[in-house]
Amino acid sequence: MYYIGIDGGGTKTSAVIGTDEGHILAFQTIGATNPNRIGLDICISRLTHLLNQLKRQHKTAYELVHSIYCGISGASQPVYQNAIKQALMPLLPNDSQIVVTHDAIAALYSGTLGEQGMIQISGTGSVSYAVDDQAIEHRVGGWGYLLGDEGSGFSIGREALRATLDESSPQTILTQLITEHYRVHSIEEVIPYLYAKNGQQTIAQLSPLVFQAYKQKDSVATKIIASEAAAIATNVLALTKKASFQDTIPLVLTGGILEQDSVLIPLVQSALSKQKDHYVIITPSVAPVIGALIAAIKPFSQIDRSFETNAIQTLTFMKKQPDLVFHSAECYRTLAKLLANLNQRPEAHIGYCGTDAAEIESTLVEENILLEDCLVATKNDQFVGVLCFDFDEEDAEVWGPFLHKDYDESLANQLWHGHPQKKQARTYHFFIHDKNKSVQTFLNNLQAKKEGTYYAMSLPRKDHTATGTSQIHPYQEADRETFASIHEYAFPETYFDSQTILERLNDKRRLLIYKKHQNVCGYTYIEANPEHNEGSIEYLAVKESERGQGIGKEILQHGVTVLFNDYNLSTLDLTVSATDRSTVRLYKSVGFSTKYVLHSYSFNT
């Protein structure tokens, strides 16, 4: 399941699509959405645009969103919440749930990762909020600059102006900084700016000057900062009396003012240390929009320890790649050309796939690999990554992740966690070129199991000497039992069991049986694709009691001859385990040589 978190503020609004493991699949931003400041209609219009942008960036995940949490600054009133909810519901997938509320809980969860606690937000405005041990919400302040906002940027700026305009106060560094900021000669000339449009923001913008003067030990600035720190502590204490916490109280301190030069936090912490309640001060490690995502997930899933790390890494990646778009493949021919192109490079090569577009298209159709099982990444309408699954009951072969040369395991990670079918199978199998370090790194990070190393070997027709033997014949029904016994013994865990091989037989898929004195001693199963000039020795095995007599080489030479002569092929390709040295020697003895090395991985969901 996927989730959407929205953090709407008075300056900007952010939104993400993410998983319950913390993987961020889409990220978009827009301007302010506080309905008190910009009006409800503009708020709804911007949120609508924001959701449409998320859908454009990752349509596949968007259409499977289970829950959306909108933490909107200024949206505390039910009239706002209901209006926003009704406007957004038609834009969401059927059965998805939506919560619209204020932004304090999203900010709290950005520090506590979904656990109860208290938060003090001090930005342009301020509010103290808590979710206590009984899951009851409490609030102190946050009623706007006309009614308080202690410890906010506005409050600090207002007190600076009051002090510098007070004729009884000394003229200090702070006065000089303010007049220079407005480019005026006297502090009185500042007044017209304060009552112009956006006066609150204008006054709040003075707060950095107060911190600058504070660091220069300005007496007026020092008094203001101490007073605001005390006001914040007073609000926190008032909130503590309302809330119910049995043990230590997690206290998240966040917002631009608290984060300004790390000045206020130690002062607030010092004031609170004198109280009987014990507070654990937390500075958020993730953005409030991730807190909103956590709030969307929390009713349905646990937040585990890896969530924070995953969210930080993937959100950072998506912020750097705003033009990345993810969607399902739309056309087999286009998809096949893309895979053929990406698979040319050893550094992006996937062993399950070739490099001929026509052959790949044919395989996609024949293997019934659905377009919706292929997730494509594009940037500025150029393909940069693909991930396809070839399902077979509880298992799946993974075609990919294929990556453009400008991308690494970070995009592989996005494709994997953004693929809607990644939990459809029990086990996923990967086949990766030795030089494809990005996908190997991705698989190691995924903690996939490395199953083995294989040689991809090739034999050109010009290097082969045709041979034949009267002891090899096409499979007959009387051979079934012995063939099955040899195959299951030689390949106990493989993609084709004996019954599957027999069901696949046709004029291009042949089972050749080696007999001695009418007894089955070995076999080879070969497949030909003359339309794409391809043939393969899929399986070859000799009965254990008959080994060491050169039978395997006879069978191999005969199978190769049949493929070259009957299907007019120019090259044969196969893969063999690097640890199976006797088989490697066997193939080399008839002319095969190693083209490259592949690594096999598996991942269990």
C-alpha cells in the first residue's frame, strides 16, 4: 500500500507519496496553503494542483494510495477541514481515506516518528501541542499574531521594534541593524513599512537581526531573546499541566526561530530543567512532510526502525530529481527497444534479457509479461530506468533494474519500492552482469541472497566441427521414468522440472536421449529460436553410474550439431555455474568460450 503526506504551511507546502517502510516515491512542493492567509479557494486550488503533480510523477503508486493525511497550517476549524476534504476526495483513488487537520501533529511526528509527545513550533507564528499517553490532543497558543504567538518570529521582531522605538531605551547595535535593513536614517522611518501589506511577515523578518545582535552581546537583544525563551517555557509548562504523561516527556522543538543559530533551544532547555517534569528534547531528523506521511501510515501499519533512514535517503534523492516520472509500460515494442538499448552496456546488463529488440518483444509476449508488471522511469521524456517481473506462480524472474548510465543504485531502489507488484511473488530471482555494480549494490542493500556465479559462454558456428552418434535419439514415452530420475537428481531445484520440459516439447524444443544397450544413460534438452538466430543447451545430464566415459561430451557435441544444422544458427549461448568446473571444461572442450560473468541473487518477501 502507498500513502500520501502533505505538510501545508504559511510559506510553502510539500507532499510525498511513500511506503510504510519510509521509501519516498514522489515529492512535490507548492506555495502557501494556510486558508487564513490566502483564502480557502486558493488553498483548495493549490492542493488540487499538488495532488495532480504527485499523480503525474508516479501514477502507478498514486492509483494505489490507501490513505492521505493533510496537515495544513491554519486548518484547525471544521469548516475548513470539511471543505478541503470534500474538494480533494474526487481526486483520490476509490476507498482511500483522507484526514485534513492542522499541521502540529505532522510536525510532532517528524520528531517522535509517530509516538506521543509534545511539540513547540516557533516559526513566523508559534504553537504548543501535545498528544499524550491517552492519545488525547492538547493545545496552548497558536491563535495568531493578534492574540499571542509568543516565541515566534513575529513576536521577536515586534519586541525589537518596541524597544528601539522606546525613547527611554538605549540606542544599541540592534537599532543600527534595523535601520540598515530598511535603508532609512532613523527608526521612526520604519513605521510605514510595518502597516503595509504583509506586515506580519515584514515584522517577523526582523528576528534574524535580533539573533545577530544577541551574538554581539547587545543588551536589548539579549533581553528580548531571554524573554521569548521564558515565554516558550511557560507555554510548554501550561501544556504539561493539561496533558497526561506517566514518564519522561518527549519534547520536539522545531521551527525556523528555534533552529536559528541554536540560540533559543539551550535557553528553553535550561528553563525547563528547573521543573519537576523531565523532558527529553528532540530536534526533528526528518521534514514535517515525513511526519504527515507517518500520520497517514500510523492507523494501518507499524513504523519500524529503518523508516527514518529510508525516508531521509529517498527524499533526498527525489529532491535532486524533480523531473523523474514513473509509470507502467505502455507498448511492448517501445519497451523492447528500451530494454535492448539499456542492456547493451555491461554496466547495466541483466542476464535474463538479450540485446535484440525483436527477440525481447517476442519473449515479453510469449512469457506473458504484462505491461503493468513493467515500471518505467523517465526524465524529460527520456527513458532512464526499467523494472519488469516475469511471474511464475510464487516465483518471479526480475528483468532489471535496468539503469541509464547517469543513474546508480538509488534509482534501482526507487524502481523496486515503487513497483506495485513487488510483494506479489514469494521469491524474486535476479541475474546480474559482473560489471553491473550499481544493481549489485542495490541487491546487497536489499539483503538479497547471492546464490552463485555463472559463466555466460558462446560458440560461433565457424568454430564447431559437426559430429553425430547413433546412440542419441529423440525422446520417446518409454524414456519418461528414467529421464525424470536423471533430471531431478542432477537439477533438484531448477526452473524447469522434468514434467515442465516434456510439456514444452515441440519442433523447436527438443529432448535428445542417449541410450546404451537400450538403457537411458543421459540426455540434453535444447531450444532453438531461428527467427532471432538463437539456440541454447538448456540442460544436459548423465546418469551418475555412467559418468567418466565421455558420454557428456558426445551428447553435447550432438546437441550443438543439431542446433547448428537443423536451425541454421550462427551462434550458441549458454550459462554454467562457475563452481561446476567439470562442466565448464566440457563446454570448453567443444569450443565454447566465456563472454562474461553473471551473478545470481534471490530475495524472499
